[in-house]
Amino acid sequence: MQIKDRKCMAKGISVLLVLSIIFQPVFSAKATWIQESSKGDTETAWGLHTATFITRHGKIKATMPDDMAAGDTISGTVIAEPEGNTERDRAKNLDELNGFVVEMEKQKVPITEKVFKWGIPAALAGASAYLILRNKKGGEVARAKIPILNLPTDVERPSLPTSEDFHLPVIGQAGRPMQIEGPFDGNFSTTGIKINGRNAAVLAESPRKLVAQSPKDVVGPTNIQLKEKEVEIEGGFRNLSLRACN
């Protein structure tokens, strides 16, 4: 009986070893997929579509104007927000995030470039586009849906815009996006905006508006300056700091 038991035990061990060899690649591939996967979500607020991808290394956020329409040239930003409890951990995760690429309609931008300028195909009128997150190897990790408007194409635009064609805001909230309406060209490189004499961060631009970040450290009455190509305009501006009451 002891000899039979030993033979059965040996046979069982052999079977387990064979099974472990056969199934090991499957389990490894699944683990790799889980580690590299992420999820994407789109939020619309403050004049922006913000697509957020959550990965195990942190977040990647892309901002675009919420009035994107078929045929537009638009500009936007993409930033990495690494996870980590220490500077070393955050630096390591940032290095991983910087290897990703975001893509829309075969137009790609590495995370390290931080800004992008894309064209919206006319075929997308009234439909949606997908912002795709790709890893270092070019594989798709996640995607987020971005709505595309179907706006009239026969709207007249001034051939030579003047300062009267742009509408500066007179009030903003510290640390929040603000919108400036006017005949923009959708290109960050021809646009500049200052608040209290300092450059403000541009977040998104379409042919109809610019969205910029109102500074956190400027509060109260000040001034705002806009430069779009050859047009320069300045006006009064009040930046509010809103705090929750206890």
C-alpha cells in the first residue's frame, strides 16, 4: 500500500508540474495586462473637456475646448500627475508616465510635450472622437470619448480681427479656468495672456474662444492683457478667492 501511495503521489506531483508549466504564460500575460491597464473618463466643465486616465503610476489629464467642432484647428494641454509618497517614488512614476502618448484621429503627442495642436476631421460632425492613451510600445491602454459639435460652416469671421471682436472677462476665480470669446485661430503659438503683468497658463483654444488658468496668488482688482496675433487688448479684471464657510 505504501508503494502504491508513493507512486500515486509521484504521479500527482508530475501532473501539477506539467500544468504549472503549461499555464504559467497565461497567468503572466494576464498579470501584465492588469498592471498596464487603466481607465479613461471625460468631464465637461469651465469651458473644457478634460479626459483623465488613471494608471498605476498616477493620472494623465488632457484638456481641450468644449466647443470643438468638425473642421476646427484646436490646441490643448496634457499633463502627468504621478503618484507616490516620496519624491523618489513620484520621480520614478513620472518617468513611467512620460513614456505614454495620447492620440486622437491618428494625431499623437507624447506626454512630455505638454501641449498639442490638432485638426478635427469634417467627417466627425455631430459625432464623437476617441482620445486614446498608448504605452511605450504603442499599445492601447485606455480611451475616452470626446464629443464633437456640428456647427454651421458659413459663420462669418472677420478677415482682420480687431480688439472689438474679443470679449475679455471682468471677473474670475483664483485657480480656476476662465474663458475669453473671440475669433481665435486655435493655435497656442499665436496667443498670449497676462494677468497682473504675469503670463497666465493657457489650457485650450478653439476658433471661437480661449480658456486660460486664472492665477491662484493674485486676488482682488487687477488687469488682464490679451495678444492674439497682431491684436492686443487690455481691460480691468477682478480675481476672487472663494473659501468654504465652516
